[in-house]
Amino acid sequence: MQGTHPQKSASLEQFYFSVRKHSEAICASLETEDYIPQPIVDVSPPKWNIAHTTWFFEEMILKKFVEGYSEFNPDFGFLFNSYYNSLGERTARSNRGDLPRPTVREVYQYRKYVDEQMLEFLRQDLTEEIKDLIILGLNHEQQHQELLLTDLKYIFSCNPLFPVYRENFYPEETGEIHPSETNVYINIPAGIYEIGFESGDGFSFDNEHARHKVYLGDFAVRKNLVTNGEFLEFIADGGYQNFNLWHSEGWDWVNQNKIQSPLYWREIDGEWFQFTLGGLRRILPENPVCHVSFYEAFAFAEWKGLRLPTEFEWETASRQFDWGLRWEWTHSAYLPYPNFRKPAGAVGEYNGKFMINQMVLRGASVATPENHSRRTYRNFFHPHLRWQFTGIRLAK
């Protein structure tokens, strides 16, 4: 998989509008009421996601580089800024669902207005610095396209009627290309390996730099992901009741939240089901397990007498296995690479300030936009979170 960026022969204008239209296509099946709810702080309403990605281009591009630019609505900066302290005050993250106004119709008018201004701007002779900032904005929107799907799934899951996001759409049921290789391990010899994005024409985020060398001892990584069937065995063997398998924080999390299975799993009359974007479905044992926290991934590995790979092991071995079905938990804390440098200004707030108390995930998932990820991509979440399409790969 390659980083998302326009090739030199391609049109930045075409790239811009293909990304923008895809966000709207994700929302095409929604009713107005679906755009509003925010059941938990980690989930943002679709209306906010659609508006925030538009705010990025207005705030970072048009207001900075278009002389005399007139904002669509000066109040939108406060409403739709996410976490950029350098750009002023903003509405609290937990309150994004408490905003009945602006309406969904007004938010789409906002998108249309900004897209029209961007179309005119993109037809000018732009500097490489401005082009790079636009490409960053497009990759930022692709991150929110994945969030649109995962946030919508959580929102719909809170409804006892199990509503369907889209008929016959079950990305959770996408299986491995080589399902028979469940217990095949890839052996990697000890040595010095290069980690991080290798400079070239492709896009990368700042947290993928600087490329550097690490020493790895002999290790092996499993070729396929942990399956639903394997995780059912963990549950049946009392995995959620055995404190020996868990970190202390993880054990507290299990007990305080009464966790007994991955997110969206439900046992009905002795049979296991999971809520999917296509509604409630029977669990298919052969498919990769989904929506587990780092705590659960660690406990499962302990139960198997194995461990999770570090992010450096994952990157080194990843040329030899299929990936892209689940964001895969690693046993690496999210920290800066040697010689990492935060860019100046608001762009510098994109990744660097989050490098604490989070764990790294690698790969991509069935909700990740096509060509958005790459071997060096570093995703990161707090260890208890599991609303993303997260899974487990084992190492030893």
C-alpha cells in the first residue's frame, strides 16, 4: 500500500475533489437525525466530522493564502476546531453532539462554499509548500472518512433496534487472503533494520520520521491475524476472569466496565452475534477478531503463551504478510523517533503533542480509505479504546 498523494502527472484538483466527494458518499445513506448524536466523548457526530474537514481547508489554506478571503461564518472556527490551541478557543470535545445548529443543510452549504473557493485557488500557480499543506489536509480528511464509519457504527450500536447503516455491507466479515495459514510464523533473524518513512515522492506524516536504525533480536510474527474462533476459545476458558493474564490497569478496566467480550459482541440464546455496519450478524469463526482493546490483545497473547510484536518488529516483518483488515495493536508506546521535529505553527500540533500514554497500531483496516496507509504508518490510541477496527497479530 502506498501513501496517498497525487502523482506528478495527476491533477491536485482531481485529487482534492475525489477525496471530498468520498466523504459525502459515506454519508449518502444517512437521515438527518443520524448526523447529530454523540454517545461518548471519543465518537464525534457525522455532522461535526463533515464540518471539521471543511474547516481545515478554510482555516489552513484559504484564510492564510487568499487575499481578502471572506469566511462562510466566523463562528464556525470555534465550533469545528478540534484540538489546535494555536488557532484559538473551541467547543469542548464532549459537546460536539450538543449543537443542533448549524443544521446539516448549513454544514453542506459550508462545504460547497469552501470547495468553490478551493477550486478557484487550486487553478493558480501554487508553491510546493502550499501543495504539501493541501495534501496534508486531504490525508487528514481520509482519516476522518475512517472515523465517519467507525463513529457511525458506534452511534447505531447504541440503538436497541440494531439499525443498518447500509444494506449488505459487512466489512467486518472480510477474511484473510490465506485463511489456512493461521499458525504459520515468519522468522526474522537478528540484525540491524531501518525503521521509518524513506524519503521519496510519497506522502507521510511527521511521526513517521526520521528514518533510523534499530537492533532486533531473533523473532517470529504470525502470518495471519487472530480469529473470532480463537477469541471464543479465550472467552470459554475464562480469559476475562483470570487476573493473571491482564495488566493491572487492564484488570481494573475489565472489572469496572464489566467487559466480557469484544465490543459489539452479544450472546443470544447460547450463540454469539456481532453488530456490524450491516446490522446484527452471527459471528464467523474464521474471520479476524475485531474491536478489541490493547488490554484484551495483551491478555489474549498471554493466554496463548505468546506476545504482541513491537512496532519495529511489525514494520520489519510486514513485507511478508497480508495486512489491512484490522489496525493491529503493537507492544510499543507511542513515542517520537530519534531526530523527530515538530513543524512550526498549527501543523506541529497534528501528532507530536499526543506522544504520551498511547499505544501504537500498525497497518490499516477495512474502514481505511484505499491507498491511505503504508508500512511506516503509525496509528495510536489509548489502551482501553476499541471502537476502531482493531485486531491482534501474535509474535514470539
